[in-house]
Amino acid sequence: MGEIILTMQMSLDGIVSRPEEWMTLSEEILEDHVTYYETVDAVVFGGNTYEGLEQYWTAAEVSSESPMERALAKRLNDLPKFIPTRSKFDLTWRNAKAIRVIDDESFLRELNGLKSRMGRISVESGIRTWHRCLRHQLYDTLWVLVHPVIAAEGDRLFDSVRELRRLKLADRKTYQNGVVGLRYQKA
């Protein structure tokens, strides 16, 4: 059986939306992401974030000034990508495939199917996808990069969780720019 890893950037106050406004990446963080993606078999991107991510990472593979970001972009562009969606839309990102999701039941069925077929799945975005995974405990690991900023407004990561959930800290790392990477597994 595979593994589902929820991977996200988060402000200190739990905001995960609009990270481009407050996220502070570094070569050190990019290097860890390159290493991480070498261990991942597929990626899930939410339908609402797909277009922006596709544009950014497709361009970054050739135009980024950072060698680490180019390496990360190449790996993301090469990985199989699955986009849960209710409606049809054109997917132009190489190795991207839409998965039809009409409700929580079909979402759970599709992601569990990916987990058993593909192995290690990284769920990258968006907030509704993360909320569904959290609400239904459809994850094995949470990898949260907490940025030293209070975003104040936006979508909070754990708003959909309504009961106590125990986690076990599996790893932590403090980056030179003040970001703290935390990896938790279900207890």
C-alpha cells in the first residue's frame, strides 16, 4: 500500500491560501523539496490551483535563475499529476490527468485508488482538497512548512477538522530564513 503526504506552506497563524503573498522560500528549502520529490511517485493538485501552478512550473524549468528551482520544476513537470475536478477542462501540463470527483465518496475512492496503484502520493494543493483529506483522515503524513509571518486573512488549514486528532512528530527542521519544516504522522 502506498502513502499519502499532505504537503503545504502555512503561515504561523494557520493560513494556507495565497502563499505567494507571504511565503519565503530559499535555496535550502528548494533543495529539500528536490530531494523529497525524488521519493514521490505522483502529485495531486487541486483544480482551482492547477492553472497557476502549471504556468509557473512549466516556465520555471527553463527560465528560473535558481538551479534548484529549475531542478524542482523539471521533477514536478515529469511526475504524473492528478487533478480532482467536477468539471472538464483542458490539461496542458505534461503528465497531467483529470480525475472525476463529484462528492466526498468519489474523492476518497479516487485517492485511495491512486495510493494503491501509484505508491507515494504528494497532495500539494488546494484548500478544498486538503480539507477533504483532513476531514476524512486520508493522509499518512503531514509535511507543513511554517513561515515566520502572520497572514491574518485567508483560509485556515484545520478549519474542516471537527474532532481531536493525535499526530506523532516524525521530523523537524529549522531553515536559515526562519521557516520551520514539520513532518507529522498519524499516531
